[in-house]
Amino acid sequence: MTVITDQASRLRNIVADQQPPEPRRPIRARVIAVTSGKGGVGKSNVSVNLAVKFASCGKEVILLDADLGLANADVLCNVDLPCNLAHVIARRKTLMEVIVRAPGGFGLIGGASGLARMADLTDYDRQRVVDSLADLEGQTDLILIDTGAGISPNVLSFTRAADHVLVVTTPEPTAITDAYAVIKVLCRDRKDKPISLLVNQVRSHREAKVVYDRIAAVARQFLSVQILDAGHISADPQVPAAVRKRVPFVLNAPDSPAALCIGAVASRLEASIGPVDEGGFFRRMLRWMRK
């Protein structure tokens, strides 16, 4: 059985090699990976509301929920995801068939646990999935990746390849410590690519500044890197109220303090993201997977 399977795999590769390559769209999308050192800091909620905010500015936005095992962007948006990226990996659906239009006008791709198999796929299947994802880069303006928390290989494969990484923390000491741990690992691989820090659930602008200054100072001293200030999001009762209603808070309470903060964060990110990398995010991600 193994011999037959290997022969079939080689045959697929030969056929694929003989197919004339389809012309690829010019890459226009910029990619932001949203990550955190620990769970429970509001990373997914930040990702969803940033997607809504960017879409409201007229951008074509895709949010890929890559928080493996804890994917919940669909819950926050109250949308049904009959299919996700796992179905693309299993060749049961095309990528365009799994994108769902979410409230606020952005496209949502559910990652689910199937994404964890990416590193275990054959080179042919991995290339096919990455090529499918790479096609998005010619059809959209911004791709947001909601990664898992921590420094697992799955998380790092996204953050290493992104144009910009947004690290989310709260003022809690454990969250601050874990956020710095993530930044430390990222700085080993990202070289000159920008990393921003967002402080969530703060009681005041001063509290947010204290947290940012502390992490930025340590990063300058011990890592020789400049961490950008993405701003903060105020602790706001409208946020948990919107979560209970399963509506992004920028739609449920557009004039709330948290919603206004999201607008400011989006503006800072827009100003700090560099030009599009013509190499393409998903092809850079494939190179990391092969290492």
C-alpha cells in the first residue's frame, strides 16, 4: 500500500510540473500578524475589531483565524463557518469557498485545527495550499493573521513571515513578562521588520505608557531593537457587552472609548507598515516551514 501511495504522489508531482504555470497576480496585500505571550489578553477581539475598522476605511481585508485549537473569531462575529482551512488542506473545498463575509465587511477564514497539519503535509500538498493562500495577496489590501499565543512553531511560522507583528498585552505582570518573551524570540529572526506593542484593557493613558515604556526600554537595552508604540485600548464595559452579544464592539458601540482606541491603533499601524514585500507572505511562510 505504501508503494502505491508513493507512486501516486510522484505521479501528481509529475503532472503538476507539466502544467503551464498560471500567471500570478501582483502582490498588493500587506500582512499583519497579531500575537501575544499568553492567552486571555484580548488578542482575537483586537484582531476582529481591527479588521472591521480597516474595512470601514474602504480596504479589502481578510482575517485568517490561525489560533489553533482556540479559534473563536467566528464566535465574536456570530457567523457560521461550515468550512475552514482544514477543508482546503483536505482538498474538499477551494480557498474562495471557505471565506465568509463577516459583519463590518471583511472576509473571514477559519483556521481550526487542520492548520496544524501544514508542517506534516507532503511538499506537493503544502505547496498547493500555500499557492492558494498566496493568490489572496493579489486580491486584497490587508491580511490580518490572528495567531495563537506563545512561541510554538505554528505561531512563529506566521510571525516570522509577516510584514508587521502586533504584540498584544495587558498591564498584568504575567502578561508583560510573556509579551517580552515573545518579542525576544521574534527579534532573533525578524531583523529589521517592525514589531509594535498594543496594551489592552488599561485604566488610563498613563498606565498604558508605563507598560510600553518598560517593555521598550528592556528591548532597547538587551535586544538592541526599537519596539513601536501601537497605542492602547481602554478597559470599557462595552467590550464584554459586545462579546456577549457576539458583535464586534466597534459596530455595537462605535462611540465607546474602546472603539475610538481601535481607530487610533489602526491609524498607527497604517503609518508604520512598510511597503509590500514582493516575495509574498505565504511563500515566505513556506520557506520557514521547510527549515
